[in-house]
Amino acid sequence: MAKVKKIKQKTHKGTKKVLNVRNSRSITTGHPGQRHNTGSKNTAFNRNKRSKANLSSADAKRLKRIINNI
């Protein structure tokens, strides 16, 4: 009897391009609201959006299966 191969979970490529996994296994992502219309927004708002944001632990648990191969 032949062995049946186990189907592997593929990485979601759209999610992979948005999230970044650090060495400590914490996940970072960019802030929303910085794509367009930044001229009418406050300078401090634009400056604070340049840094990365940590994903919450609840979201990290939910997305771990999707980004298992990053």
C-alpha cells in the first residue's frame, strides 16, 4: 500500500509582503493611513506612521498558520 503524501499549508503571499517576523518571533507591520493625502495630515502624524507597529498577540496567533513559512 502506497503512502499518501500530507498536503502542506502554503504561505499566503499577500500577507507575507505586509508582515515582518523578527528573530524574537514577534510580528511587525506598517501603520495604516500613510499611502496618500499626507500633505493635508499633521506632520507629527506622518512622522509617527513611518515606524513599524507590533501586531497584537491575538492577531499573531490567528495569522501564525497563514505565515508559517516566512
